[in-house]
Amino acid sequence: MQPLPEALGGWFDEAAARVRSAELGPTHEARGRVARIADEIATVEGLPDTRLNEIVVFANGIRGIAVLLDEASIGCILLGPQAGIRAGSVVRGTGAVARVPVGDALLGRVLDPLGEALDGGAPPRASDWAPVEKPAPAIVDRAPVAEPLFTGLTTVDAMLPLGRGQRELIIGDHSTGKTDIAVDTIIRQRSTDVVCVYAAIGRRSSSVAASIEAIHTLGRKERSICVVASGDSAPGLQWLAPYAACTMAEYFAERGGHALLVLDDLTKHAQVHRQIALLLREPPGREAYPGDVFYLHARLLERAVRFVPELGGGSLTVLPIAETRAGNLSAYIPTNLISITDGQIFLEPRLFNEGVRPAIDVGRSVSRVGGRTQSPAMRSVAEALRLDYAQFLELELFTRIEGGGDETTRRTLERGRRVRAALVQPTLAPLSQGEQVALLAGLLGGALDAVPVEAVASVRRGLRAELQSRCAPLLRRLDEGEAPDATERETLVAIVRETAQATAREEPDRGSQ
């Protein structure tokens, strides 16, 4: 008998060692069968011990998640295509609830709700896994929301201030700039310690790609995570996406960091939930939504938190997005979300069509956290701004109806129009806190009263360079939240006035050319 070659002999010895060390004995595997399946929704029989949100595996290898438990069957959402699955197909229970990877390895990546890479890179090597469904932090674990989270949008930061740990709804009709506000807020965090998680739910792939490109190009890609379940994804992935993204963001908050979660959008998420419930033959309620649709989003948004210092002092801020029809805030899903969140930013189609961007209706928007989160620098100009702008809106409506007005009324209207023009900002260009404070100080100090309304945007664009060249130390202190004293405020007003005068001189020169 010829001896085995050395390489083959080594392989034989290793295989024999594995056989000797194998544990022999019976194994238990839970198996059931598909009773009904349609539109990626399956009813499975024969798995009586299945838990809620448990992962099951179908015959073609596609996973599903159990969302409805009955005495004789379970309702499952497929997390992939149903090709190859039919009535009678075998289903295997795993005993494990739905989990997603978490950790620093996810930063800079584009993932699906299962944590699998969508950006063409290698699968992320996560440091840990966490369940997608977790109870909200207890009241004793929560600290008051008192630290600002800046959006870079002057209208929001001055009149609708947000805080770390807040839940603020962004709501409005289709194509009124809701996603733009959320993306601008993410871009604004490029100079902060906030990790941003963007969850796209049921949106068009082209729109999602544009949002992700803006986040990666203008923000800090290495401090962001994008979770995508677009409109052509399986309903199960769309249903799972907000919970998976929330778990990924919670990882950083629970370890003393700060995270921002954008959910774009929950109206489509509710529609997917309704579709799933109807296919699973749950009894429909108002607008055909199942009875648990309020709990669907309440248990998600309640996970927004600012932890007490004993638990690290981290925070998770959530900006859910919802869509209205014809500005109807009293519809079922909008009223649910308004009652769950700490305020709403309402976008008005009329303002959008008039060129006011962001098209925020200040009268119907509110931040219930209020001025507690504002820095002294912003508070020094915001209080007078809110009063002047509210007075302007009231007078503008009155003069549209009655017409005319005395000289004081005309001056107030002219000042208000310049304030509104200054609040208009292009998308993807958030301002720093110092720039906002300087601009508002100049407005309230009358530095733009002589400037044509259409030239205010040019003044705002040129103000950044002037501030950085003439008062960089003051600008840094304003960015840090320090309120300007009377002398510094006069300096800001003077810089804005001189920038306006220089802009006025340049405009005729451009026209003559």
C-alpha cells in the first residue's frame, strides 16, 4: 500500500479529528408549513412556540419576521422575494428575534434594514448585534431636553428651536421641501459630535440616491449611516426600516454619544403596515388602518431620549417626516404623529409656490421644548424676532383685507418683508449659529431697512466672508453660544449695514456689464 501524500495525509488527520470531536445526539428543529402566501405576506401553521418578531426561514432561504400570533397560525412578513415559496412549503423557526448589527463599523455605510451592504462594499464587521424592538427608556432614566441641536435653518433655530433628545415632526404636502429640511439638519452636524442616521422608507430610489449623495458630499460621511428600504423593496424591509435605524442610532446614545435619526417618511410606513394588516386579515378601522397603528409609531418615537448623567448623558433626537394631503393636519396619521411628538414643523404649499424656502408656516408650527434649548447668543435676537415677525404676519393679512395703513404700519410691513427674505435659504446651505445671530442682529437693528427686498439674499451670501475677515474671534464666540454685549451687537449691525451698502454698489455694476 502506497503512503498518502503529505498534504492529503494532513487533510485526512484534520477531518478525522473533527469527526472525533463532534457531539453526536438528537437535535431539535421547529418546522411548519405555509398555509397561505400572497404579496410577500405568509400565514404559517405548525410553529406554536414562535415569538413575536422572531425570524423564520423559508424553503428558498428567504427570511421572514413573525408579526401576528394566533392560536393555530402565525402571520409573517417576508424580507425578500417570495419566488419559490408556495402553500405547503417548509418553514423553519430560528428561536431568535430580529436583530441588526450596531457599532462604529456601520459609520459611512449604506445598508438595508437587515444590515447588509447596499454601497458595493464588504459586509460591515459589527461589534455587536441588538434587537430591532426595544422598550423605551424609563422616566427615571431621562433628563430634561436643554441642549440645542442646530439645523442651520434660521427660521427653525430662531423661532422653533430643537433640543437634543427631542421628537420634532416635519409635516407638509408632497414636494414642499420636507426632506430638504432633514438633510440640511444632517449636513449642519458636520461640525458637531452628533452621529446621523438617515432612514429612507418607501421613497423613490432616485430621490434616495440624491439625498445620500448630499449627506456624503456636504456632510461628514464617516459620521453617518444610511438605512434604505426604497419603494421597490419588499414590504417587510420597508416595515422593518425605522426600527432597525433606531436601534443603530440608539447604540451611540446609550454609550454617552449623541445621535440624530431622520425617518423619511412615516406616512409610507403606516401605509405598508395597513397593507400587511389587511393581507393578514386583521380587522380594519379608520381609513382601513388596523387598531394598533398608533402604537406602531408611539413605541418607536418614545425611544427618543436624553439620558441622565448617571447613564452617560447621551441623546437620541428623532425627526420623523409625514405627508399631508391639501394641508389637512386633521387626517388620521398626521394627528397621531402630532400627538406623539414634541412639536411639528409645518410646510405650507402656498409659501413654497411663492418661493419662500423653507416654506415653514410659523403660525402652525411649534416646538414644545421652547426656548430652553436656545443658547444665550440665539436667545438675544430670537425673542424680538418672534414678536416682530408675528406682528408682521398679522398686519400683512389685515392689509390684504382692508388695504392702506398709516406710516407706522407701512414701516412694520417693510421691515417684516426683509425679515422674511432673510429667512429664505437655499437648500444644502445651512448657516452657522454665529452667522444667524449676526444676520438677525442686523435685521433688528435696521441695517437692511434701506435695502431692496430682492437684494437681501445677496447681503446674506456676502455676510459670511465679511464676518470671518473682520471679527473672526467674535464669530467663534457666537458659534459657541456666548451672547454679544451692546458694543459687539453694534459691531454686528455695522458689518451688516456695510455689507448691504457694498452689495447695493455692486448690483448696478453688474447691471451695466
